[in-house]
Amino acid sequence: MISLPSKIRVGGLDIVLRCQDQLADITDDEGSYHAGRQLVVFDKAIISKRSSYSCILVWHELCHIIFDQYALKEKKEEDAVNGFSRGIVQILKDNPQLNKWINQCLKN
């Protein structure tokens, strides 16, 4: 079994990925990105399933990071989509262990 990496590179930053027991029960969030701490926290039960939904949750939080790092808040649609596509490709390129985990999830 391939585990979700504990750290990934997004742009010029190393982002810590951490799972927490019962996060959704405690906070009503299945995941959250903390920009100032360069940290993403996920509900452990969801990530442990290694399912397509686990992958969706991870990408959801990664998109928050891209949105933040590429300063997409005030961008027009085409510029925002361009920023997301570049960010996604860069994440995939820089994080082969994450790719392995994603591929494992998508098989379930």
C-alpha cells in the first residue's frame, strides 16, 4: 500500500500533509489548508479509504493552495483556469510519490 506523502512541493513551498482522526466530526471539514503554516490537514478515515473520493479531497485542498500561490482571486476565468492548469501540472511533475498514491486511489 502506498501512503499519502507527508510533504509535497507546490510551487516554491514544501507543504506538510497531515491526517487527523475524526476531523470531519470535530470541525465539519474533511480537509483544510492553512497557508501561514504551509499545512494541509485531512480527515484520516477518508484518506485511509484510498478511494476516488480520497483523491477528490486531496485535489480540493491542493486547488486551494494553487488558488493562494498563483494569486487567482481577482483573475478572469481564462487566467484562473490557466493558473490552475499550470499549478496542477507542476504538482504532478514535482511529486512522484503523490502520483503513485493518486493512481492507487483511482483504481478503487
